[in-house]
Amino acid sequence: MEIAVIGGGNIGTLIAAEFAARGHSVRLRASEPQIFSKTIDVFDTDDGLILQGTLSCITDDLAVAVDGAEMICITYPTFMFRDLGEKLAACIEAGQTVCVMPGAAAEFFFGACIDKGAALLGLQRVHCVARLKERGKSVYMLGRKAELQLASVPARIAQDRASVVAELFEMPVRVLPNYLVETLTPSNPILHTTRLCSMFSSWEPGIVYPANILFYESWDDASSELLIACDDELQRVCRALERMLDIDLSEVLSLKAHYESPDAAAMTAKIAHIPAFKGLTSPMRQVAPGQWAPDFTSRYFRADFPYGLKIIKDFAAFAGIGTPHIDHVWEWYPGVSSAREFFEGIPAGIEALKALYHL
């Protein structure tokens, strides 16, 4: 299969190598193609070589990358979707498939591609944790999941495309009932944002930390309590949307269910001891020797707040459901980050939302 992978970060590098190693022709679109080797090595946690994939092309030209590609895999953070969606619509053709991973909120930015006859797929979560070993040359594959969950716009094509995705990833694929399930999945929009809000709740300009904080291994009960409160609010929003839109959102799994942790103590113990999360640091930058501060340019901030939590907050307002804990987390972010870039809002009205999801 001819595959284009858009994005040369952790996941993009990994899937490009995986697909190439399985015999597919893979073109990688990266911002710095000159630093990439055509052969990418994939390692496990013990630095054992798992596989090698040789790419057919590495380019920074989007049109070159996607020309003739049957599958276009997008690994960009959400805040880059708007610009990418506009550029991709100019060079995409009917019959091509756009697969966004993870795919939350992609329906708001790739509509022009759908209008041109492309299919939009989204993975609810990435297939595993990936971390670059040496940029452009090697990557770690960590914590591979048991299955993938896939949604599409329109929903009727998902079952047909699921078999293709399953073959690509060599993993079982479960089809979700609609794309809104994907967009409301709380993995990054609530997991990351509540942790950051709790971790840096007392931060203000000038405050520094002696080291970069381990994001998961130092997880605490305060983070778990805020996470659970926001997660519960999202579930109430889902129940209200189900009634209003006549839509199935039962597979927007709560984080309590996903992590099998019914209370804060259990959640802390679970998250702090997930092997694939071991050693992962926080979105921080070193400002001086032994001094670290939050890095508000990180996708943890720039994607998960304004294009993740903000969308959940917009749906809550549409459904008329109060979300005081989500509101607290959201209001904290622009106050400390000076951010000015936000999701512009969901379509107004029930019929507009139904049209968006082809209900």
C-alpha cells in the first residue's frame, strides 16, 4: 500500500518504520527531512532492536508526500489541524483516506477533505506509547495496546476501513458508533489538563523548580481527585447529549473505567505505576542550571487545553450541563499561559451538529 505519514515526531516516526517494515511504501512528511535516515530503527525498553523500516521518501512538501497515497496518516497535534486541513484539501483527491491519530476534533478541521471525496478516520487513542531515541533515526516502542478503536465520518464507512487499519497495525480494531465518541474521549483533554492544573496550581511567573517533574510517576491524590471530578462531569455531559442528539456515547469511557480505578487513591496507584509511563517527564523547560519552568509551547498545553478541554466545555454549554471543575481547570490555563489561540466553538444548534456527524 502507498502510505503517507504526516509528522516526524514520536508516533509519526514509529508508524512510518512499522508500516515500511511490513512491506508498504511509506512517504514521511517532516519539517526537517535532512536529518532523517531512510532506515528507521525501532527499539524496546531494554534497547533491543525490534524492527527496521526503510522509507521510500522523506520530504517537507505535503503535496509530494500525499500524491497517490491510499492512506494518509496524520500525527500532528490538534492546534496544527486547521492549517494542515486547508493545505491538505488543496492537494487531496477523491478516494484517498485520511486517518488521524489520535483523531479527537479532526471533524472540525478536515471537512473540506471529506467534501472532495476523501474518507476521514480517527483512532480514539494511539496504538502504543512512542518516544524518540535519536530524532530522524530511531524510536522506542513502549506499551503496545491490545486493540485500536476507530471512528469515521460518515460512520457507515468505518467497518469497511477497519479491516485495512487492522492489517496496517497488525492489531484488532473495534469500530466506534460515531465520531463524537472520539472527540469526547477524555484521555488527553482531561488526563493531561487536570494533572497540569494540579501540578502547577501555585505557579506564577518567576517560580522555578529544581528538576523536571516526572509526569506520571510522581502523580498524586490531588491530581486524581481533580481528574475524577472532571471525568464525572464529562459523563453527565455525554448523557445529556445522548438525549438531545439521539446518539450513542456509551463508549466515551470514563477514566475511572479505563484505568479500573474507582477512587483517588486507586487512580494514583494505577497511573504512577504504569510501566509504559516510566521516566516520562513533564512539559517543562530548563531556564537555568537546576531551574525549570512550565513550557507553554508544549502540545500538552497548546493542544489539550484550547482544542481538547475547550471542546468539552463547549459541548457542556450546548447541553446546559454545569461543569464547575472543568471550568476551574479551563480558567486556570489562560491565566498562567497568556494563550490567545482557542477552538472557535462547535456548530450552533441540534441540526447543525447532526449534519456534522452525519446523524
